[in-house]
Amino acid sequence: MKMSKVALGLVSALTGLSVVPSALANPVEGFEFHGYFRAGVLMSAENDFKRANFAGQKETLGRLGIEADNNFSAQFANTWTWDENKSFKINLGFGTLDEEAGLSSSAEVKSAGIDNGFIEFKGMSSSGIVWGGGREYGKDDNYIFMTDFFYSDMSGIGAGIVDYEIGESQWDFAYIASDRSDSDADRWSDGPAEPGNNETNLNNLMHALHLAVSYGDVRLSALLKGMPDNWDREGNEWAETGFDLTFTYTMHSFFGLPGNGDSRLILQGGKGLGAGNLLGGTITGYNAYAPGSLAQGQHNDWGPAGDATYLLTHLEDDDTSGRALLWGRYTFDNGLSLFPSIQGQYNHMAAGDARTDADYNYWVSAMVRPTMPISEYFYLQGELGYVYNNWGGSSWNQSKFTIAPTFIMATPYGVAPEIRFLASYLPKSWTNEQEQADGSTELEDDFIVGIQADVWW
């Protein structure tokens, strides 16, 4: 790599050196390549074994056997170290770009785009790592793998420091900006906001300040948010501020039981822009579609106004939400492992909801994934899942039963690629919606089968 004279002079000035030291001229480089992909196809028995669309929400029922979309992502990083405690790292990531790329079973080239681009400085402060750029922030450790539930997603563009040590505690500080990526809305429109016809501030910016501290097995996280002129297409003004709090307790046992296990308790609460689907997060596509408020998410029967990303910031100042999650793992002496997860969220809508004449909604779900090794390269796994929804007194539920014979190659590198054969039965499936005699629609059963390859490294 060549360095221009201007850049060379800047480095010399900033380091207080008149010449470039030999350590900087010959830095130690370290290259990293991480990634994840799942590639599979699911087919619906009720649709003549054509490709199945989403049969249910994986974050509540469990992902095994109903995760219709494929995902491809790769993360590259290069580190330059020129002193024992000084280094900087460039991180660049690529991922699947759109829904069609994720739902296609073709072997042709998939659409992809950049999903991470940030730098890290180590040694700039007495401890911790300083970062800046666009990144998936706050997701790595706040994750339930059986449901693919990121209960915290604070991604965006910003800057901060992670793992800063104060005594025996570790702190994270960050500023994060986020907004929608909507080509149908004019980001720069400054026309008047007229009732029923507004095109201003639909891609408005949300500012967020994050503060978190970890001490032993306890972690506390706070997110303060502001969004000036938070309007919708109808000219309605929504909350401009909000906050949310997350408490996490990690147990080195299965909820206190003796034996080989571990578990985690998560409690979250938020108000204003910290409620609903923004509980624990910023403006991201994941938060728009993940479990949150039943008044948000995707509502196809509402027309364009039911788009999940459009509804994400439609919260009143006094809207409040609370979420609780319990999940863990327990392994018996015979090798059988159980991975259960119980979660739920309650949402209070301060001004009510004109569509349902309700001022509250909530959901509760439970799932478990049992796995049993049969041989070194083969094991059986399955999932049972159930979710109950209630919107102002009107309730509905859904369940799922999955079995998945799985081939696996466990390696000494921590990588364990899998090939799964999947079969799922859903008594009420999103893939089989039938119109009734009275004009209403009801979900009926479907049997989903498929195959999937999955690996992370």
C-alpha cells in the first residue's frame, strides 16, 4: 500500500514524529473473513408443493421449518497493528439485498449490497475500542438463535466506544442515526404538510444515544431517541422523543437447576419512540417486521398504509410497551438437548386505535427445540411452537410442529455446517387462507416440506 506525501506528513504531525517509524512503515496485518448463509427451499402441500411463502412468524413459533427466505452475508475485516496496544481495523460487510433475492431458489447471481462499513481504533483510549461508520449495532449478543429474534437492534450510522472499562464494569457509548430507505418517498421534500396529503419528512432522521454497562452477569442498556417532525402521509404528527431500557441477566445454569445448562432473562420497557416495534431499536427493516405491537408490523389488508416500515415510527408520546424473554439450553447425560424460549410483549396505545377501537394489544409465545445426536454426523431435531395474540379483546393463536433430520460436520474450528430435511405441520398457516361463507377469511392447515443448508463461520 502506497502512502501519499500529504498523508505521510499528516501521520507524522499527529504522532509528533518528524519521520515515519519503522513499526508504522511495516505494520502487522491481520485479515478476517466471517459470514453466514442459509440456502433452502420450502414447499406447501396445500399449494401442490409449489414454493411456500412465510407460514408463520419465526420469532414467536421458532424458525426451524418455516424460514422461507434465504440469507447470504459475508463480513471482511483487516487489522493493522504497529504497537503492542495500538491498531485500527476496517470492517466491510455484504448481504442479501431484497426480498426476491431471499425467496429465489435459482442458482443465478443474487442481489446484494453493503450492510456494514465501519472502522475501529484500539489504543486511542485507555481501554475499549472506538468505532465510527455504518454498522449492525447491538445485535450480536442480544439474540435468540432458535427464533432468530434480535430483541435489540440499534443499527445505523454513528460513532461510539465499546468495552470501556471503569473499575470492574464495561461500558458502551454511542450516537446512532437511522432513517428509512424508501425510494417512493422524497427525502428532501419541504412542501407544506396538508391534512390527508403530506409528502414531507417521510424519510426523516432519528437520533439515538446509547449507554450500556455490564457488571458480572448483569447488563443494563438505555436508548434515548429523538425524531423532529415525525409525520405520516396523512399529515398526522407522531411522537418526537422516546426511550427504552433493557435489563439482561445471564445464568450459568438452566434457571438454577443442577446439570449442564445455561439461560438468560431479558426485561425491556419503553415509551414514545421506545415503544411498539421500536422497543430496543432504531429504524431498521428488521425492527419493522419483528414481533412488537400488533398495531404495527405488516398489515396487507390496510393497503399502502399497512406497510411495516411506514408504520414503524407511528407512536404517540405516551405509548408504552414492556417485553419479557426467557431462553436457555439444557443437555442431559444421554446427549439430548432442549432449547426453550418464552417471550411476550404488552403495548398500551395512549390515544387508542381508531381501526379497532382498542387501547392495548399483546402477544405471548413459547417454543422448544429438542436435539438428539444419533451418530457423529447425524442428529434429529425438531420444534414445537405456540403464540397467542390479543388486540383489544379479540384474540387468535397459531402453532407449529417441525421435525428435521440433520446431517452435520462438527469441526475443530468452531464451524458446524448443516444440511437439514424439514417437515412442518401448521394447523393455522399463513400459506392457506380460505374465504368463508360470510366473506371473512380464516387460516387453515398446511404441511410444509423442504431442504436447507446452513453454516456460519
